[in-house]
Amino acid sequence: MKLIIVANPEAGAVRAAEIVIQQIKAKPASVLGLPTGGTPVGLYAQLAKAVKTKQVDLSHVKTFNLDEYYGLPKEDAQSYYTFMNVNLYAPCGLRPDQTHIPSGTAPDAEAEVCAYDAAISKAGGLDLQVLGIGGNGHIGFNEPGTDPKSRTHVVTLTQNTREANARFFTSIGEVPTHAMTMGIQTILDAKAILMLVFGSNKADILFDALKGPVSIENPASFLQNHPDVIVIADQAAGARL
Ligand code: GLP
């Protein structure tokens, strides 16, 4: 595992964009796994800038998002589809056939999650999975206790996670209770992983994930078992490392 400490989230976004762009230059048809949340917003802005200034061509890339709220239509302002469309797809001119997110309104959720893993495999597997980390160590929506062998599945969100994500909704009552997420094994099957961690509120969980035991109590700790992981942390998040 390679740890890169940067001064602040802005510097982290620039460094992360360099790594993603390097991946795409090495393999223009790269398959990228992508996160939502506050953490990757700066990275997506950097990628949009690189597309506009023709530093990178994303027209052959395929993207698979980590997760989606279950029950929210894609047009909902709080859906992860909308988040991705606003922050990455539209600014980078990605076509609908390039992007994938589980459908939060699929009538058969089990069929949807199985089809998602199959689509990732059909695309050739994830070349680079970008991750954030939840305050309890969740990756995607794999909460503590998730089977490390899990593939894309439906999850019940913990109260902590719903509270953390309530900032994007008008009230906690509106935060969905369930989500669809790539499993821990789906994530670990990626050839390379880039995790971004910013802010002092992530310092303890990041320390546990990287230096603590590999345990289902901290889903991000399973990254210790992956051969090609880069972690970019700002000084606040990396304070204990
Ligand atoms: C959300 C997402 C995760 C994300 C995490 C951290 O619940 N499902 O993929 O990494 O929370 O979010 P943030 O980057 O806003 O701290």
C-alpha cells in the first residue's frame, strides 16, 4: 500500500486526478469504479478541467458507480445518478452508454444486483476503483459486519450512515433506509484501488483501516489484503499515520 499525504483536499484532488489520468492514458478504454460523497467532488472537477483543456480523452472509458440509494428514481435530486451527472457525466461529456449505476427503482432488486456484477465482468473487470471512506469504515455502502466475500447486494443503512448523509436531504426522514452497493469482494477484485480520505473526522477510522487488524468491524481494513492500493490523505485525515 502506498500512502500519499497532501496538504489539503484541493491538493488531494489534483494528485488523484493525475493518477486517474495516468491510468486512462495507459489504457484509454479503462473501466473505472467511482464513488459519490463530498470527498471525490474535487477530483471530478479536476477531470472535467482536464477534458476541457484536452489533457485527457474519456470517450473510451467505462464507469461503474459503487452504489445507489434503493427507492430513489434516478431523476431524484438526491440520487447518486444525479450526483454523478452533475459532477462528472455532464461536465465531462460522458455518454449514457459509458456510465453504470445500479437502478434504485429496479422492480427486482436481486436481479439488478446480479446483473451489475455481470456487467462489470463483461466490461473486463475494474481497472481502477476510486473510494472514499465512511466514518465507520464503510466502503461503498458496505457497513461494518459485511461479508468480505460479498458481491453487489442490497443493504440496510445504519443509523450513523443515514445521519451522516442527512446533510444532503431536507430531513433524516427522507434519507432512504436501503441501498444497493458493490460488495467488498467486487471492490477488491479491482486491479488497482485509489482511496481518498480528507478531514480530521476521518483520522481515527483511517488509522484503524490501515494500521489496525483486518476485520469485518472496519470494511476498509480489507484493503490491506489488496496488492495495489494508493491512499491519498490530507494532513488532517493522516494525522495519526
Ligand atoms: C457515502 C458513500 C460512500 C462514501 C462515504 C463518505 O455513504 N456511500 O461511498 O465514501 O459515504 O462520504 P464523504 O466523502 O461525503 O465523507
